[in-house]
Amino acid sequence: MKMSRDQLLEAVRSQMPVKRWNHTAGVMQSAVELAGQYGVDPVKADLAALLHDVAKYWPTDKMERIIREQGLPSVLLQHDKALWHAPVGAYVAEHEYGVTDMEVLDAIRYHTSGRERMTKLDKVVCLADYIELGRDFPGVDRIRELAKRSLEEALIAGFDSTISFLLSKRARIFPTTLQARNSLIEEVDSRQQ
């Protein structure tokens, strides 16, 4: 069932605390701004940003059930539960909210982990999630500055920040995140040759 934007706004807002809704609204604003700057469809960026955290506050057992029953990558279950909401959110966007645009679904699916050869829409949504104005973590201002010049350089800095944080906690790093970072570095390096 395809939903109107107003219906989607209400459906998403009702599934999260006010603070997370404010974050989502900030990601939507940042995604539309980045889309305009980097030649990405702002309607797609807005939709993916709106839905990026739709499953964030779902019980982990419900997310695990969807991962198992819907054949989502089982490797997720071996890593931090904080990663689960992205692929589950893409599944929900498609099957409960009627989103059929694979580019939008992929941007939702990979907004947390990134992936090799990210599309411009993937990059915009992932970066918007890092830099929306409500975010406050060491290095966020540097990432915001880099975002004015390069999606790729800003995302590399974002992934570096995430990886450093995970290393400091002696946490496992999702392989796709490392692949995304390496792919972005290759992309930047190939442009500079």
C-alpha cells in the first residue's frame, strides 16, 4: 500500500521518541540540502531520510525475527544490534509503506554501514545522518566542513570516526563499513590521478 508523505510522516513519528523524531527531521533537512548541492533527486533523499530510522526503536526480537524470516543477511546477527534497524527499515519501507524505488530502499538499507560503490543517494543519506544539526560528537564540525566540498571525503571522515569509536570500545566492526571506507578512498584517489 503506497502512502502519502503526510501518512508516512505520521507513521514514522508515531514509532519513535520525540528526540529521535527531531533527529529524523534534521536528517531530512540535511539530506535535501546535500541532494541539492550534489545533484541528487531531493524527493528521493527526503523519502529515504524520512524512513531511515523507522525501525530504530523496534524490539530487537522483532528485528531478529524479520532478519531470519525474510532472508536478510544473517551476518547482521553476529554484529551489534544497532546495525539491524537499517536493513529491517528498508524491508518495512517496502513491505509496509509501499516504497518501490530500489535506490531509496538501498539508501535506507545502507545508511548505517555504508557499502562498496555507494550511490550518490546512499552517500547523501548516510552523510546527512552523521551531520544533521542535532548531532554532537567529537569531529562532527570537521565532517560538516568537509561535506561542503566532498561527499566522499566527509563520509571517509565519518567512517573513520565510527571505526575509531568502535576500536576504543573493543567492539567488532561490520565488514561492510570497512569495505565502504576503502571504496570511498579508492574513488577519491582515482579522481586525483
